[in-house]
Amino acid sequence: MNTRVIAARQWRVARQNALSISKGMLINAALSSAVILSAFGVIYVKDLNRRLFIQYQNLQQVQAQEMSRFSKLLLEQSTWSTQARIQRIAQHDLGMQLPTTANTVLVTE
């Protein structure tokens, strides 16, 4: 009977050791998976950051091109709307003339 008690105690100790090893292995597995997941997260965020930076640079380049184009359009607009050009078109193409003092009428109330 004494051997049965000893065998039962040994079995309980072995079972507790097996459970404690399983808990340790479970903790190690959880920590290892957390490290691996965080590593993949870092890789993903770094790749996303690079892609967004490249897209940002491309958009800045497009903006610079559009600003240059807009500046050229403003220059062209100012060229087409100069007073001398408008007066020349009015006189030559439309046959308009500057009014003389005899043709000027002053309206008073």
C-alpha cells in the first residue's frame, strides 16, 4: 500500500511538472507569436510609409508642374489683355474710334 501511495504521488508530481511545462511552453509560444506579429506589423507599416512617401513626392511634382502651367497662363492672359492690344483691335478690326470733344455729351441731372 505504501508503494501505491508513492506511485500516486509520483504520478501527481509528474502531472504537475507536465502542466507547468505546458504553461511555460504556452507562454513562450504566445510571446513568440507576439514578436512575430509585431515584426510583420513593422514591415507592413514601413512599406506603407515608403509607398505613401513616393506618392507624396509624385503629387508634389504634379503640383509644381501645374503651378508652372498656371503661371504661364497668367502671363499669357496679361499679354492678351494689354491696353494697347485692345485699343488696336478696337480700331482696326471693329472700326471704333476715340470720341472727339464735339461728340462728347455731358449728362447732368
